[in-house]
Amino acid sequence: EVQLVQSGAVVKKPGESLKISCKGSGYSFANDWIGWVRQMPGKGLEWMGIILPVDSDIRYSPSLQGQVTISADKSINTAYLQWSSLKASDTAVYYCARHDCSRTTCYSGYWGQGTLVTVSS
Amino acid sequence: SYELTQPLSVSVALGQTARITCGGNNIGSKEVHWYQQKPGQAPVLAIYRDNNRPSGIPERFSGSNSGNTATLTITRAQAGDEADYYCQVWDSNIHWVFGGGTKLTVL
């Protein structure tokens, strides 16, 4: 059974750093793209980027590139989303999602449970 | 950039048919996927590659895609179908694109 288990909710202050995680199991973690989706309070889904753990090939959403860092450790089947300096506008639920990709499309049949990040002074 | 347009809300009477649209320039040339999200829960894949249902999704859910509009159709709507629905495509330049989401209300 494919499972994605994310780290727990966090509360941080503006300017602090943060790294949240997503551990995959039940599939070949290294060989499937895994990505992150943001959902700000009361808003829709926003794709942030993906990584292929086997070679750390990373693609970022053009609107979010430079604001976050995506990484993965294939030895422990875990993907990460990292901020160096949080802002209040980073407050959101963050989902990891295993991407099913072909030559022509990608979608996700498996999602983590979400991690609520609250940034407040 | 590529944009997907969904109605903010759709209402349907219990037991009737709901249709949720997703508009995009020549979207018929792309493969469209649909997600259902209930309050406080992660999204669930409802339809993939235009008209395919994952295991566990009722046969009442179907999809179509042609021209500039893709449509998610839910027949015999039930109270449990109340949720936000998002369409999604993959674009070679900016990768995943989501529609803004549609809130389905079952009356």
C-alpha cells in the first residue's frame, strides 16, 4: 500500500527557518517524482515543484522558485520542503504528492495528509 | 502561462446530475485530471486522463474533454459528494496547473 506520511503541524515566527518532511512507503520512492502543493487558508491548490529522488532532478513553479527549496533523501525515502526565512504569507497547509508521470502528463493518486505551517509573530 | 477557469460554485439537487466545467485554451489537446477535496482533508484523485476513474471512485463520476472545455459529471448526486473540485493539467513550461476550484453544493 502506497503511503505518504508528513511531519506534524508547526508554528514559527517570521524570519525563522523550517524544513518539513514527507516519508513515502509501499512503492519505489527513488524512481517516482514527488512534489509539493500549497493551500493557503480558504484558497485553492497551488503546485510548488517536484523532485525525482534517484538523481535529485528538481522542477520549481516559476512563481515560487527561489522562495523554497525542495530536496530528498532516497536512502530514507523522504522528501523535504525548506524555507530559510519564513514570512506570514507562508502560512498554509502543504501537501506532498506522488506524481504519476508519462511523456505527456502528470497527476497524483497519492497524497500526504498535509502539514499546517503557521507563521506568526 | 496556461490558465484554467472553473465556476466558483455549482449547486445540484439530491439525486440529479452535476456538471463542473474547466475552461482552457485548446484544453482538449491536453489530458485533464480532477480532484475532490472535502473540508480538512487532502485532495483525492477523482478522474485521471480525461475520463478514467481510480479504484474506489463511484461509477457516477465521469469526465469529458473537448475543444476549450473539460467537464466533470456526477450523476445521482449524493450529500457525500459535497466538496471542492479542482481540475488539473500538465503544461510543459510550468508543469502542473490547477483550476481555481469549484464548490459543489448538494441541495
